[in-house]
Amino acid sequence: MTSTDAVILVGGLGTRLKPLTLSAPKPMLPTAGVPLLTHLITRIRDAGVTHIVLGTSYRAEVFSGHFGDGAPLGVELEYVVEVEPLGTGGAIRNVAGRLRGDTVLVFNGDVISGADLPALMAVHEQADADVTLHLTRVADPRAFGCVPTDAEGRVTAFLEKDPDPVTDQIHAGAYVVKRSVIDSIPEGRPVSVERETFPGLLAAGARVMAHVDAGYWRDLGTPGDFVAGSADLVQGIAPSSALPGPTGPALTLPGAHVDPTATLRGGATIGAGAVVGAGAVVDGSVLFDGAVIGDGATVTRSVVGFGARIGAGTVLDDVVIGDRAVLGAGLELRAGARVWPGAQLADGAIRFSAG
Ligand code: GDD
Ligand code: MG
């Protein structure tokens, strides 16, 4: 194998996951008990690539503070910080000085996937490609990079966020590139690999190949996808060797206290030191460390931030509760509601039911 380096892009602002990403970058959010990025790092390691460079920008210090030199995960981690975000292509160019091999694996940092990385690398080598993209099929490609291919598996176009997609094949956020391609990206200014580099390579006749993989795949960029991806990891629907416990209907981290009459299901995660009261139901949701769920409360498909408190009987469905927010009893929040960190809502202050 000639691939010796992996680059993970983790500098995005995580805008769609606010307010959770006000304090932590998206790839560091607790996902099935560990930072989201841990699942990707261990997947890269398991594919035999152990030198990993993180292209950071937003809240760069949080990554090195948690992962250090990578040794506990069996990898060698390096960090490169962008003072101003350089975009996906600019971020790759910016780490070039740390790369050791002629072939580089690049990953978006917010994807959970079971794709066969050795198979992706094999396609790249056999085709002697400049770039080989991992593609997956989705029901609605409009939020992604739409990537049509020809009968030989060669990429014919790269259409980022196309409102009228020509195929259901999308860029899955993992690709193999030749070092020479990285060196050709302009330095010192923002570059989008999706909007500039890939279309430019195709226009210039470069050899861009595709590897379509039918394995598990999800981008965790929105609250709905974040809770669904976490629940899939907990239940073993999404593969990971980083899960801190056995797969099952729920993952309860050490130091959590769950009342014996509470119900945990749907791949819920109960963070360290979190409390779930009598008769409460936590379904397919993520409770960060220290969250407190009152007696009889129901939390479905939602994220409850660090140390947030949910009052007795309150119903949360498809909502995001910021860190340390305090919600009273008898509230009802649904359908994408977001409560900002530290906010306080009095008993019964909000009762909302969609439809
Ligand atoms: N270092 C750095 N600097 N990283 C960045 C920057 C930057 O300026 N901007 C974004 N990133 C990182 C994000 O942290 C994320 O891990 C990754 O690049 C992709 O950014 P997203 O903001 O998540 O993009 P997206 O989900 O809308 O679209 C991308 O991913 C889709 C698949 O999940 C594109 O690559 C699409 O083509 C693709 O289909
Ligand atoms: Mg994304």
C-alpha cells in the first residue's frame, strides 16, 4: 500500500447544529459516548492508515486538547490550524507540508460510514487515478455534491448542492488524491474542493474515478441526522470500533443514574453523570454529560446539552437543548425547536404541538 497519510477536514463552523456548536466544533460533539471524530479516526486506523493530519480552524484547540498525539487511539495525529477558514480545498493545501506519501486519503470530519476504504484505495491504484471519490446513493441529493459517472466508473461532473440533481449518487466525503493534485491547489486563499478543484480537474481532463459503496453512510450535519447517526451507532446499525460499550437499545455511560422505572430505547445515549428520573422515557436521543431529565419527562429524537435540566413531565420531540439550559415542568417543545445555552423556561411556559 502506498497510502501513508490521511487528512481530516474539521474546520467548519457547524452552523446547522447551533447552539451545540457554540462551544464545541461539530466533530467533537459526543456521539454514542465519544467525540464524533473518534469513530472516523478508528475507522481510518482499522484500514491501516495511522498518520492522520487534522485541518482545523474553528475552535482548533479543542481537538488537540482531547486527542493529543493520538497514541491512545493507536495513531499519530498532527494538527494544522487555519487562522481564517480556507475552505475544504484550501485546508488540504494548507496541510501539504505534513504529508509523507504520494497518495492521500481525505475525509470530511462529520460523516459516519461503513464504506470499504481498502476497496476505495484499490480502485484508485488500479485506475492510476488523480482522484478517486467514495460515492453513496441518497434519496435526496440536493444537500450534497451530485456526482454522475460513466459506464467505466469515471466521474463526468461534480455538481455541488445542485437543486436539480441528475443522479442519486453523491460525494460521500471521502476521497483518495495524488499528492501532485494537492500541490496544484492555489495557496493562501480560500478554495472549495467541491466547487473549484474537482470541477477544474474534470475540465482539464484529469482522471477522476468513483467507487460507489452501498455500506452505511450518514452526514451528521443537522440535528436530525446527528441524533439518528448516534442512535444507529448505539444499536450497531452503523459500524464503529470506538463504541464505549456493547451495542443495544441504549448506551449508559459510567456515572449516569437511570431510575429503574425509566425507559431507554431507540439507541439513546445517557452521558456520564446524567440523571433520568422515575417514569421518564428517553428515545433515540443524546443526553450529554450531566444532563438531568425530570420524572415522567419524554425525550424523543432530541439532544440535551451538557448539564441542561428538563423538568418533570416535559415533552421534547426533535429539539436541541443548549448546555446548562433549565426547562421547567409541563413544557412541550417539538419540531426543530432550539433552546440556547443557559436559557431558563418557567413551568408550562411553552406548549407547542405541530399540526
Ligand atoms: N479545515 C477546514 N477549513 N475544514 C472545513 C472548512 C474550512 O474552511 N469548511 C468546512 N470544513 C470541513 C467541515 O468541518 C466538515 O468536516 C467538512 O469540511 C465538510 O463541510 P460541511 O459543512 O459538513 O459540508 P457539507 O456537508 O455541506 O457538504 C460536504 O459533504 C457532503 C457529504 O457529507 C461536501 O463535500 C459535499 O460534496 C458532500 O456531498
Ligand atoms: Mg457535512
